[in-house]
Amino acid sequence: MATVLSVSGSPSASSRTNRLLRHLDQRLVAQGHTVVPLDVRTIPAEALLGADFQHPAIVEATELFARADGVVVGTPVYKASYSGVLKALLDLLPQYALTGKTVLPLATGGSTAHVLAIDYALRPVLNSMGAAHIVQGWFTLDKDITPHEDGTLSVAPTTRDALDQIVDQFSAALGRTPVLAAAS
């Protein structure tokens, strides 16, 4: 099966976005995929903000993107856009870091006023980075995600069903993505 890089663009370890991604990772693993989590918040701020392309954490993140067959990108929505830490990382990746890859964009937020952030803020950036196929993304309201003290997560039934369908579509698309030859 495929190797999936699951990127959390949340600046908080305990955020609903981060916990939702790790929850969805389990579904992908159950489908036979290898999932590699990348929490952007763990990359040193001086590397991200100083645009240090040679910093070992940036080099490692770039290599993770290169090795992945598919990428799940999750972000909280702030002021109708994806997170600044995610933006900082995407800016440091090679221009066509997503070439030949299937990408699933996900977002979380407190209001349906932010639902279009995926299509109008995140999707154009992912497209400009050469993604072969960007599957239908999904916006989840914070109120539909309930983290528990034991580390588990509950998702409202209708949201859970929709997310299961979106993840399954992404999983199926991973098998259909054409492999593009490298330019010589």
C-alpha cells in the first residue's frame, strides 16, 4: 500500500486538529497504509521563521514529503486561512514538492464562516506545489470533535461518517495516482 505523510499544521499539541488527524491516521493504517505523522509545531521556530533551508529539521521534512505517496494536510483555520506554521513550512519546501502525490486537505474551526478556507486558501497553494490529485477536502467544526482525557477522541456521528467517506476516497485515490517521471 501507500506511504502517507500526515501533516498537522496546528501550533498546539493538544489541538482538535492534531488529535483529529491522528484519529484519521488510524483509519489509514487499518486500510494497510503506512502513515508518517509530521507535527509542524515540532520544527524549531528559528528554522521556519529564519527560512533556514539547511536546518536538519527542514531537510528531514523535505525528505518526508519526497518519500510520501500521499499527503494529508490538516490545519486549524484562523482568520479565514490556514495556520501560519503550516504556511512557513510550505514556503520552505521545494516548489514542486507535491508532484505526483495525492493530497487530502482538512481543516477545523469554530464557525462555518471558515468552511471555504480549504478551497480558497489552502487548495491553491497545494495545487501550485504540483499535487497530482487533490481529493475533496473537509472542514470540521470544533464542536463536533470531543477529545477525552485518556487520549481518545469522539467525533459527532454525521461528521464521523463524512470523514470516513473522505478518508476512504483519499485511500482509493492513492492507488490511482499516476507516477510522473522526473524531468531530465
